[in-house]
Amino acid sequence: MADPKDKLLLDAAYEWEKNSPNRVYMTQPLGDGKVVDYTWAETMNEARRMAAHLRSLDLPEHSHIALISKNCAHFVMCDLAIWMAGHATIALYPTLNADTVKYILDHSDSRLVFIGKLDDWDDLKLGIPDSLPKIALPLAPKTDFDKWDDIIARNEPITDSPSPPGEQLALMCYTSGSTGRPKGVMHSFASASIPAQGFGRELEITTDDRILSYLPLAHVMERATVECASFYTGTHIYFADSLNTFLQDLHRARPTLFISVPRLWLKFQLGVFQKFPEKKLERLLKIPIIS
């Protein structure tokens, strides 16, 4: 486990890039039964190349760059690239309607948007201004936007390893908007690092651990306990492909860590009760080898 003491998010990621370049960091399903693994070296190489492109755009210092995508390996690479280029990430839920997307892009003063893996692109795209520059991630819907793979192919990786100060804005997490207009919560590099460090330390997470990322990375819990924590723990992140393939994704990952929220724990419990009556389940759990 990388020593988190005095290290912020990017500093921790640089440690893995330097000391464990060939260790597999992320496993991404491609939707056809195939998967692709990304080592720390591959992850950081792509992020550094995209950071070079972002720098070449001459955006204002500390610009806000939007990211709309389901969980995927390139979501993490986007964060790294945006941070290395000196900017902040504005992640949007991939299930938002067009009106809410437009509101957040305007409210956050986003200067560019990354489009990633999405299920309802036809509706969501109506909320994205034509004038806003767009970059399509590898698993994005078919568009005529500039593509991630093309951009990294024509850019050399940055060779420096920028380390933003702790008080600099790293990301904004917007609420879902269920109680009105979404509200943006600002997280500095320091405030994003502290819970990530604590999570890994308290659970004694190591590089031998595996975790399945399936809750929205646009939500602060998944961002902190999966993505940001992995920068300190080196945990192998597996991504879920879809709701329909969740069981296959779970079997592939064989997670040693599994994170959820109360609503989903309740759904899991109800699913178990449908297969095992509660009294029968209680009897089974009294058997030492099962409980």
C-alpha cells in the first residue's frame, strides 16, 4: 500500500506509476464478453497524453471540465488527465435528463465535456450546447466528436508530474436534483484525499484486494471509496458492464471488497428472501460452516 502520508491524489498515483508500472490496475468489460486490462503504466500513459492535449487548448487556468459517463476505466483516466493539466472535473450522472445536463454545464461554467459510456445518449445530448467542445471516450456512443484514441495517438505524454496544492479544486459532485436544482459540492485535492486515505487505512486494504465499481462514480461515495482510495491502496478495480451482466461481472471480479448503499442492501436482502424463506434462512445461518 502506498504510504498516504502527505500525499495527495496525483502524488499517490505517480508512486504506482513509478514503482509498479506493470501491475494491472483496472479491468474493463467491452460488452461482447471480452475484457481489457490496464496496468498502471498504461493508465498513466494515456492520461499523460490527454493532459498534453488539454494543455494545448490554452484553457483558462483551473478550468472546469465536464465528464458524462457510466463507470469505466477511462472515467478514471479522464480525472487524472484533467488534474495533470491543472483543471477540475465536473462529473454528471449518466442518467440525467437533458434539462438538468444543460443546467449543470451552465452552472459549473464547463469549458469542455468528455462523453463516455452511456445508455440514453439521444435524450442526454439535447442538453449539451453545440458550442461546447466535446471528446468521445472509447466506449462512447457513435458521434463525430474528436476521439480519445485519436487524440492520444497524436500527442506525446507530458514528462512532468504536476502536484496541485491541497487547497486547489479537484472536483465538483452535483446532487441528483431530486429535491430541486442540483447543487454542486466542491472538493479540493486535500478534502478528496482525506476520506480516500482513511478508507484504505481503516479497512487495511492492499494491492491483493479487488473491488467491483458499479455505483455511479459521479457520486461522492463511489468516487472516494473506489477511485480515489485506489490511488492509495493499489486495489484492482473491475468495472460492471451493465445491469444485465451484473452477476457475470461479479463472478469475474471475485471482489474482496463490496460497497453498497442501504437501498441496494435492502434489495439484495429481499432477493435472498425470495429464494429462501426467512425462517429457513435463519436455520441455515445457525450452521457454523455457513454462518
